[in-house]
Amino acid sequence: MTGLKTDWAIDATAARRNKFYAASQHKFIPFKDPMVFKKGSMQYLYDAEDRQYIDLLGMNVCISVGHSHPKVVAAAQEQAAELTHCTTMFYHPVPAHLAEELTATLPQGHDWVVHFTNSGAEAVDLAMTIARTYTGHQDLLALRTGYHGPTAAAQSVTGIASWRHPGMPGHVAFVPEPNQYRGIFGENAGAAPYLDEIERTISSATEGRIAGMIVESVQGYGGIIAMPKGYLSGAAERVRAAGGLFIADEVQAGFGRTGDHMWGFEADGVVPDIIVMAKGIGNGFPLGAVVTHKKIAAPMAEKFMFHTYGANPTSCAAGRAVLDVIKTDKVQQNAKTVGGALYQRLLDLKDKHHAIGDVRGKGLMLAIEMVKDRKTKEPDRETTAAVFENCRDSGLILSKSGPTQSVLRMVPPMCLSLEDVEVVAEGLDQAFSALK
């Protein structure tokens, strides 16, 4: 359409990447051999040779309602044709409408306000700044194996060494994640001992008064670790008692993905002080947001805070369409129904394949964890990598995650159908059986 030529040859694309991409972009490549995607349609992806795949990764959980969803694309195209970008120095109705519609999905009776960012990592950075500004304290708590983004500040609250680089800011203390499969207090230990660890950490690794704590209601990259009942509400209580704010990272678990609720934190009846959103909010368009109470945001007015494309009207138009599709297409209910069916089929696979140590998740946020021995629970990174590679042959795209890369994470577009469930289960079965 533009007259610019694009070479879709896999070898040529790989050669250009290898020559012109910086080293910092070389590690985050999942498959041994290069893969080029040319087209996406709802839950499906098509490579440069037009082979169809079921996308169980959702392009890193960014595709919430479907690849190139017609309503989302149409909304973005219409806005881009009128005015592609408008800086927040000026007023524009589209971001203002999105802010209103976004807050309407949150617990009512609160004075919610929104600051749009370009990405989830930027939203995490801003949430940390808001917490420190409002409370006047510096120390933050985060969970081990939690992932919150690649920027310097977001790295500082990420508890996975392979994502951390030199030069991160300090004043962060980590508490053990309440993993009910391989947590430090044993299997199915519940929330109580981990809540005690929050108190111990505050009294030993901080100044005693903290800025806040950031928690994913379901850890995403950490391996799909759902917080046990009572943990989020109990953590919020202890953090507030120490003068801090409770920050819910809903970048991966939000927008109906867990099935039972629009927001993951709702499962525990807690109302966060700050909520971080991104990925699914734009269905592939770059957009993030920090939502908090008006009084908490108020001190930020004393200094400039600006994100160049944060309230970009094209991305915000896509965001408005996403919220509309979630409602009209009953996406949350679909995540619960289809996710529940897929979960059961994953349990069947566990019965058949001894390499599977655990199956877990909520809605369309699911995981299989591989172990060398079910009794010792020693992580099996090699088997995970082999099954992952075999899934490509089965027409499935998912991800290796977890601190030891021993988890297959499934976070597909929430339009995945019941008909797809059997295809996914058979494909995974083939991927495991091919190991023998």
C-alpha cells in the first residue's frame, strides 16, 4: 500500500535481525529456529508460509480479545485517519472517555483517577513513584519470582535474576511468594505463614515504615502462581499498618482473564490503593495505565510527570473498543468456560505424562510445570524446552516461563473456543509423546 517492499523470507529476516538488532534483543527468542508471523485472526496466527497456529501466548498476553479483532481495528483506524497522536498537553475526548469507562469497571464508591502510560513497565515505575510520593517512605515490598517489567525501576521489584541488570534503584525488600506447589512452607500451606513473612520482612529489612507493596494477583512470568485465599487482603492490611499502599499489578491477570472477575484482585475482596494495567487493555496497541484514588494521586501535581504516547488517541480508541468487546462478546465468561475445560484436559495429560508435576491456573491463565521427579519436585528445564519445541510442530504457540524456565504458560486470546480445547490437548499430548 505504501510502496515500501517487505521481504518475508525467514532467512532474510533473521539475517537482518542478527546484523542490526542490538545484543539486548537477542536473548528473548523462544524457539531454536527463527519464526516469522505474517497474519493473525482472533485466536490464530499464520506464519510466512501460511501455516495456522493456535496462539496460547497471546503475544505475551497483549492480545486479549483476539488478533486483529475487527471492532478494535476499526476503532483505531478511524481515529488514526483523523488524528494519529495528540499530546496530553492538549485535551482530547477519546482518552477522557476511556478513563471514565475504565474506572466504571472497578469497585464502585471510590474516587478513581487514571494516568495513561505507554506500557506496563512505565505504569509500574509510576505506581512506585506515586506510592513513595504519597507516603513519604522509600521502602517497597515485592514477591520473589514476581515480574513487573524491564525498565530500571520495574526491574528493582522483579524477583527473577535473569531479568535484573546493574544499576537498579534500591529500597526494595522481597518476601517469599505464596506458591502452593513448591513454596517454602510446603504444599497447600495457605496464606497465613506467608503473611507472617511480610511482617518479619517489614521489621527486619525496611525502616519499619514502607511506601507499599506490589503484587500480581496471579503471577504471570513467574509461572502462573495464583495468590491463595486471604493473601491479597491480608497483605494489604499489613502493608497499610506499616504506612504503605497496596499496589495490584493487573497487567497480565486483568480484563477478565481469570474468568471469575474482571480484575484478579477481586477474588480476595480487596480494594487496592493503586492498580497497574497494560497489555490486554490495548489488544496489541501500546497502552498502559495507573489507576488510583484521587487523594493518592494529588501530591503528584507538584512536579511534572509525562508519558509521550501515554494518552495517544489511536491506542485509547482501541482501548475503548476492547472494553466494549469484553462486554458484548462476553469474553470474561468465555475465559471461565473455556479455561475450565482446558484445565480439565491438562489434568488428563498430567495423569498420562509423568514429567508433569503440577497443573494450575484460573480462567485462561494456565500452566504446566515440569519436574524430573514428582516427589522431589526438581525443575526439569530440559524437558520443558523439548516439549516447547515439539509444540511448534503441533501448531501451538506458548511460552516457557518461571524462574527456572520449567513452566509452559498458556495465556491465549480470550476468544479461544471449546472446539480449540481438544486441538490444544491433542497437540500437547503429541508434544509430550514425541519425547519417548
